[in-house]
Amino acid sequence: MRSSTPRLTPVLATLALLIGAIGLGVGSTGWQWPWGGTSDAMAASLVWDIRAPRTVGSFLVGALLGLSGAVAQGLFRNPLAEPYLLGSSSGAALLMALVLNLGMGWVVSTEWWAHVGLTGVAFVGAIGGVWLTLALARGATQTMRLLLCGVVVGVVLGALTQLLMVWSAETWRTMQAFMLGNTALLGWTSCAAMGVVLGVTLPLACLLSRVLDALSLGEEVARSLGVPLGWARAALVLVLALCAAGAVAQAGLVAFVGLVAPHLVRPWSGARHRALLIHSTLMGGVLLSGADLLSRWVIAPQELPVGVLTAVMGGLYLLALLYRRGL
């Protein structure tokens, strides 16, 4: 199985580059040749200022979700674990809804602050949701308690968010794009921020891959092998939280990518988590960049919410998986 890593990695990388190249030519009216024409300067500006950062950004969002999904499934030893399990999405949504209801002018007064400020609010909210889960679970020492507290935090914060959205029609309209997932506003600043997060979390996750290998054998076996489960779980939760917060802050609640990506690559990744983490990262990027491409193209000049598209595609895949396994 060791040879699967060099085989699958270039395939996924090539597929990502191919989708990215196509993405440079898909605009609001469907496919358009990205170079040439009556105004080369305008075409170049359209490609490099709008289409290119959106294409790169959608890949990075998917990569963060794919990585966090693989970490979550390994940490909780549950194939249905997903990036938002510890309350990151509900924390981000609640803080955004609260800020919008309070009408904080320094966040929404100008276009620049509306983009940077709300993105920062979502990131802080996502980290806050995970912190609340850790506080209720009294740390990351017990996986089952951490999982249950994450579910409770997600339900409670989600209910409070819905209450705030019902309270204010303006908040409802603003939050709708966030709740459905949105890649239309991704720019080079967003790409840089997500690139930094991925550059920190992917190497850290690979360093912790042996911990995930040991946990897959059971906690008692991992403890007998000398794995310090306390700090190892805390480090894995940190990776999960940073990846989920970075993705949610930039693109909202994109469903199913983090859940499905590890499943798609697991048959070719072998028993070691290091290969699975790398493959899941690439597959998540391929899935979301492909979904973003379809969301721009299918009903152009209108766009489909990318989160709705990934939810439909992910749901159909899981149904097909259940049917194939006879469940």
C-alpha cells in the first residue's frame, strides 16, 4: 500500500490544476475564453482579480475541510465525524448573527470592513464554539465526552442563531449566504489567510499521524504504546479547530466536503493516516473547486449556492455507498 501515495497524489494534483484552468474561463455568462478579445487588459483583470482568487480560494476551503474531516474521523474513530462536530460552525454563525443584530457600524459601515470584519468575527466565533465544547468536556481527555459536548454546543448555539435570524429580517438576508456557503467573495487576501492556516495545520497533522494510527487500534492500545493521549488529543483538536474556523470564516457553512473527502480516498490510502491526511486535503480541494465551477456554470448568469450543491452531491454519494454495502 505504500505505493498508493505517489500514485494518487499526482492524480489529484493534476485534477485540481485542470479544474483550476477551466475555472479561469467560467464567468457570469458561462464559459468565456479568458484571454484575447477586444480588451486584453480588461480580460486579464477579470481573470486575475476575480476568477483566479475565487478558484484558488475554493480549493483552499475544500482542502481545509478535507483535512479537518480526516482528523475528526481519526480522532473520534467514527466514519461519520465531520469538521463542524465540535461547534465551530454554530459558534461562527451565532457570533455573526449577534454582531449583525447589534448593528456594530465599525463592522458593516464600509465595504472593506464588511469583508474583513465579518470574516474575523466568523473566525473568532468558530474558535469560541470549539473552546466552549472543550470547557464543557473539561478538556480533551475523554473522546466520548468531547463528542457529546460538541453535539450539545452545536444544537444550543444553532437554536440561538435561528432565534436571532427570526428576530431581524436584515440579519436573515445577510446570514442566508453564510448558511448556504458562498465562494463568490473570495479574494487574494482570503487565499493568503487560508494558505497560512493550511501551511501550519497540514504539517502538524502529518506529525500527529502516528497518534491517529495508534488511536485506530483503541485507546488502551495507544496508551500501552506510550502515546500521551492528553496533549495528543489537544493538538488534534487544535488542528481540527483551526481548519474548520479558517474555512467557515471565508466561505460559510459548506456541507459534506469534510465528511465525504476522506471516504473517497481511503481505499487508496492504506492503513497509515499520513497518506490519508494528504489525500483528503487534495480531494477536499478538488471537490469544492469542482462544485464552485459547477455553481457558476450550470444556470449562468445566475449562481447556485455552492453549499447546496455540495450537500446534494455528498448526500447522493452517501446513499450510493449505503446501497452498495447493503445497509
